[in-house]
Amino acid sequence: MNESSILLIDKQPSFSSFSTLSYIKRRLGVKIGHAGTLDSFATGLLIGLTGSFTKLNNLFMHLDKRYIATIEFGKETTTLDPEGEVIATGAIPTKELVADVIATEFQGVVDQVPPAYSALHIQGERAHKRIRRGEVFEMPTRQIELYSVELISWEPPFATISVHCSKGTYIRSLARDIAHRCNTHGYLTQLRRTAIGPYKVEDAQSAEDLFSLDHYITTNLELLQRVPHMALYVVDEQSKDSLSYGHLPTKDGIVSSIVSGTNTHALLVDLDSAILAVCTLDEEGLPKKIISVPAARRS
């Protein structure tokens, strides 16, 4: 049984991303990493990487994200979420104003200031640790891209929005900034991540469903094929044996392939479609460097 896997996990509220992943690590007995966390109050899709697939982290970190988020207007909290203390209050804007601000100011490339209560490093230390010590510092502005932001529900003082955005986007900051553009205050009351790149929360498993996770950890070829710019090479038996010694297959050792000119990485599989390795590709589209070899699951 293979211990290297991609796990699509539907995180539940009140559990941090790390506690969710730690639970899976203890129950399944595998090394586990992640491709981006969620705040503890949030729910939705986490991508867990186990075994040697933790080395594939960079293939997932740059994927776009989709969210459903609810903003409460008229209040702002220290953390910009329900776990903080209210530090400012304001008026409730009209639905028309909220919709107009979203449509005109929160589309495309925008500047965003991340929340001070975040895991970003400021001068070598997590921002949330510094602010909890009472330090005063300025969070750096960063550019993000909002592919689409839409108002999907209005029940004042609550607005629910859908967001499709680039990596690095803080939805808590987005809630704050939309409210400020409406000349008031706001914070995020609910957040659910519905997709990361081609991966959807509908395909995810609950972290508490051990049987499904244990089965799911062995069935990842299709999930890996969804990674953007990923080719597929089927290699012969001789190349399979050579891979066990770290030798990449030659062109003659490739039985068949699914490849395009935009591919930067490839899955190497045997004649039975078992994953042998993940590698980078050279300029000619041939295997260049092995970055991950699935390991056998410990009994």
C-alpha cells in the first residue's frame, strides 16, 4: 500500500488546519504536509500531502482559490473574524452601495494589506505573535488578483459574496476593505473554501472518516493528473526497474504519453498505471529530474 498521497479534506469549524492534519497523521501513521491552511473559524477544502508527495507542495501553493464568505457590516474586530474583539462600529450600507463598490473596486489586480493577526513573517517573526505582545508595526501591502467577486445574498447587516482569487489573498482583509470603501466597518463572520485550482470541496473527505481516508490514500493517479502542466508517461518494465535506482527513462523506454507543449512536470507510471515517480521535464518534454518517488505504506 502506498503512503504517498493527495488528500482532499473538508475542514470543519473550530479546528485549526494543523490540528486537522495532526489528527490524520496520528490515525493513519503517515508524514503529512499541506498546500495552504485555513483560519480555525473557516471550513472547506484543505489539500493534504502525505509521504514523499510533501515534496510536491509548490505545485499546489500557486493555484487559484474560490470562497463563499459572509461579511457583517457595522462592526470591525481585531482579527477581522468572529474570534476577535470589536474595535470599531459604523453604519449599515445599502445593498446598492455594496454591489457597486464590489463591481467597480474589487475586480482585477488590487493592492491588499494582510491582517495583522496572520502567520506572515514580519522581520523574521509571525505577525500575530508580535501584535499579541502589543507591538506596533506596519503590514506590507501586496498585490493580489481578484478574478471575480460577486454579491450573492443580502440580509442586512450581512452580505454573502463569492470570491475567485489568486494565491495570497486574505478574505478577512477583503471584507474589511469592502466595508471601508462603503464608508463603514465590517468583518468576516463565515468563510468556506470551495475550490483550490481544479480541486473541489465536493470531492473532499471529512477528516473524521478514517475508513474513507485510508482507502482514499491509495487512489491518487487521477488527482495528480489534474495538476496544471502535468504530463503522463507510461514506461516499460526495463525503465521501471531503472527508476528504482534513480535512473530516468529514455525516449525509447516510454510506451505512451499524454503531453503538451505547456507541461513542466510529468507522472511516470508503469503498465498497470501505478505511480512510479513525479519528475520535471526538460525543454524537449522529456523527464529531467525526479522530485518525488512514492514510498510503500508501513504496516
